[in-house]
Amino acid sequence: MQIRCINCKMPISIGRQAVENALNIIHEDNLVHYDFRCPKCKKTNKISKEQLLHAAPGWEYVAPKKEVKKKETKKKETKKKTEK
């Protein structure tokens, strides 16, 4: 996806993975647009959800995996050791 900075007019190339990450954030937080920061002038550029969907036509929301807490696994290991 190619955008142009609103402030400095520098062309910015946004990869497919960055577009999909932005769409996931928009979907999770129920946002209307996503802010991409210009690498040159550091100003934010608002990109609408429709523009991002146009750049990633096969995108589907994938819920993030929940991580297992380390404390729970350590408790299970100590219980196994005490049982032996």
C-alpha cells in the first residue's frame, strides 16, 4: 500500500503485514481509522478502515492467542515433584 504524507508529501510504502496488523487493531478497538507515522517528519497520517480493507482484500480477523501464565505452570510442576 502506498500513501503520501499529508505534511511533507513523502511517499510511504506500507507492507501487507503492517496493513493486517492495523486492521486487527482497528477491529479489536472498534476504531474508524488508523494512524501511520511518517518516518521523515513524524506526523501522523490517518488511514481509513476502507482504505486498509482495499489494500488487504482477503483479510479476516484472527483473535490473538491467550498466553498461559507462568505461575500456573510452575505450580503444576511443583505439585508433580511433591507427589513423586
